[in-house]
Amino acid sequence: MGKPVINPPKKKSKRSSDAGISVTELLVVIVVIGVVSSFALASFLTAGKSAKLSGATRTLSTYLEKAHVDSVRRHGGASVNLNSANSYTVNIDFGTGSATARTITLPQGTSLQYSLPPATTSIDPATTPLTITYDWRGRAGSKVLITVTDSTTGVGSSTVSVGAVGDVSTDTTVSGPVSTPTPQTTVSTTAGIKSMNY
């Protein structure tokens, strides 16, 4: 019999995964996380400001609709007074049985202007106030385009349109008066009718 062979222990080779991460790799990961976080934070802040503008626009259009409905219900007398760039006054029945004035203040950094279509000139309500008064049928009498703007850059503006018949729409474009379309073809009223002989 031969001598037993003893194998010396094999030396394990170090794998790169056993070594851990280097300082350079760690710094690259930290920089990437920082850049992604800064973009996410900027988007989050812009979304919050955009939600503030949307909320102010919805509140204004809601009060205009309430004034329209209250005017029909109480046979006239409801109105919305645009008398400041940062607030407006609503005169409707808030549950007391008669019209009461309530001033609604816009959120910080938000302002409003109006124009009277077909004119496109923006008018500051602080210098030239406007009262939108609804009659007993809920009609406003004239078109008004109200623009709510956020002074923060990148957010933009939103519009509320009040039609002459009292309808309220948000973020639409208002043009001038609509003309009656001219017919494309002229049709004779007797064309195609057969005479009937009995």
C-alpha cells in the first residue's frame, strides 16, 4: 500500500464581489440619488402650485354657478363682484333667506383679471371693478372671461368663462359673436314633389 496523499488546502481566489464597493462607486450612487431627488422635488413643488391654481379656479367657477342657480331660485338679485386682483365678493343666499355678501380671498401668489370678449385686453379689477349680475332667468347679460394667474414661474394661468346666458365653463377660449352661417346650397321648396292627379 502506498502512502496516503494529503492534499494541501487550496487557496481560495478572491472574487471581486467579496471585495465590497469602492469609494468612487459610492460617490457615483450618491450623486445619482441627489440628481433624481432634486428633479422629483422640483416636480412636486410645481404640482403643488398647479393644484393651488386649479383649486382657486374651481372655487371661482363654483361661486359663479351658485350665483346663477340662486338667481333663478330667488328670481334675480345674485351677483359676483370682481373688485380686487386678490379677492372677489359673492352676493347670494348662503342659507339666511336673503342675499348676503361674502368676500373670497384667492390663495397667496394668485391674482385675477378679466376681459370682455371679443376684446382681448386684460382689465385689472382693482382699477375697473366689474359686477356680474344675474337676472331672474339666470342670465348674466354679457360675456366675461376671467383669468386666474399664479405669479410663480412655470405654473401658468387658468380661465373661467361666463356666457351671456349665465353658463360657466373653465379653461375654454371665448371668441366674438357667432354669425349665422350661410347655406351651402339653395334648395327649392317645390323641387322633387310630384303632382298628384285624382
